[in-house]
Amino acid sequence: MGFERLMGMKPKVLYRKYLFDTGNVQEWLGIWVDIFNRSILRRWKGLCVVLATLINLLAYNVAADGTNHDLHVKSLVLSINRDMNAYVSAHKEIDQMAAALGTTGKVKNVDESFVLAFLITKWSREFGFDPLEVAAVALTESEFNPKAVSSKNARGLMQIHAPTWPMDDYFNTEENIKKGVQILFMFRNSNPKSYLKRYYGDTGKDGTRYVQKVKGNYERLAKSYKGPKATNHDGNPM
């Protein structure tokens, strides 16, 4: 079945066709959830906490063969009760980060700042970084310009050097942020006292100036941000 036709199907038809004919409803729900999530991030930010929670949890708690209905309903309710506070907290944190990007990072488009805040927070938490630190690096490197290219052929929001760090698409914003955080993570594990200098590519005076600039941008962002700040593995927020 074509993607467009699938997206145009009513939920009840989708449920009947794929749950009872093929037993593969979760696969298609996963596609729909992905589209839905990307849509609410751009348009319905205020509703995303409740709606994303319900739909994501529902998608991953539907029985593939339609059995154990009561058990799965109870599991869904327990999951919502357990995870709702985390979703609400995460949404507030992202909203605060978006405000900081708009005020300090000069990302004027509200939807763009929210999506950037979401992606930065997502990949920072994945690798144990303070999102504000990653945002400060992005601000220092490109001023949040996803199409930036330096004279040294560093590309994208996090200024990933090509071909030192191979990527399929340096201007894919999420992949660029993910790659940048992965590089920071690698350098932090091997050189915890100088990982920012190594990310910049200079451990001398220029590297020291770079670190000072990142810390200055961190403080500027922090003044506009009132959410919880993580602590990095060395015990410091930077």
C-alpha cells in the first residue's frame, strides 16, 4: 500500500485491516506516530505533552493479535501515570531552552527555536551532557545557522569538519547535532580536561580562547533559561 493512501485511511479502517488481516498494526502505527510527533512539534506545542504521551504509549501497548485487551489497557494507564510527570517536565525544559535560543541565540522563528531546543535536549541527554553546554557550542560554532560553512570546511550547526568526520548530509540539522554531541562525548571520555579544545581542534592559546567563548555563551544562555541543568561526568556543568 502506498504511503499517501495509508496516511489517508481512517483509524478504524487502519485498525481492522492491519490488526486482523496482517497482525502488523504496530509497524504502521509507528509510521503514523513519527508523522504525528513531527507535526505537533511544529504546530501544537502546547498540546504535545498529553497527546504525544497517549499516542506513543498506545502505539507500543497495542497487542499484535488483539488479545489481552484488559491487560494492555491497565498497562497503558500505569505507563501514563508513571511517565506523565516526565513528559510534562521535559516539555517545560524544552520550552525554556527554546526561549533561551530565541533571546540569546537570536533564533527568531518560534517553531524553529522549539525544534532546535528539542533536538539539542534529546541528544544532550542521550550522551549525558548539559543541553545548555551543547547549545553554547552550537552558538559559538555557527550562531545556530544549520547551513553554515567555514573557511576550513566545517559544516552545519555544530560545524562538523569534512572529511575528518564523514556524514551523509552535513546540513541535516538533527544528524549534525547528533554527530557533534558524539564527537564531544568521544573527546570527553578520552580527555575530560580538554575536550572542548579538542573539539575546536587546538589545544593551545586559540583553544583556550575558544573555551572561554563557549563558557561566555553558556552564561548568556543560562540567564534566559530556568529549567534544570545537567551535570557532566567530571562534576561540573561545563
